[in-house]
Amino acid sequence: MNHSIYSADRTTHLKIVVVALVAGIAVAGFGISARLNAETNYAQTAKVIKAGKPVVVTSSQASLVR
């Protein structure tokens, strides 16, 4: 038994390709079904945010001398 992919015969390569194709289809199908189940309401709503008082935000602790 040889454990190298280079010296494998044609049926071994075919089996690897088929398994990879089935796995890819399964992952894509799972992703599509999860996406469709997560969002059942397709309407978009806008949220209104009212402005409050002005705020000054700084990241420096140094004092400013003028």
C-alpha cells in the first residue's frame, strides 16, 4: 500500500474529487438554508436617531495651555 497521492491510481483520484465535490455542495447547501431561515422578513425598516446635546470626546489626557 502506497500512501502517496502522486502514485495513486485513477479511481483513487476520482474518489477524492467526488468526496470533495459532495462536501462542497453540502457546505453550500447548509449555508443557503441557514441564510434563508434566519431572515424571514425581507422588509427594510429605517430607525430614526434624534440628536442630543453636543459632546466633546478626546483621547488625550494632556492639558492644553493657551
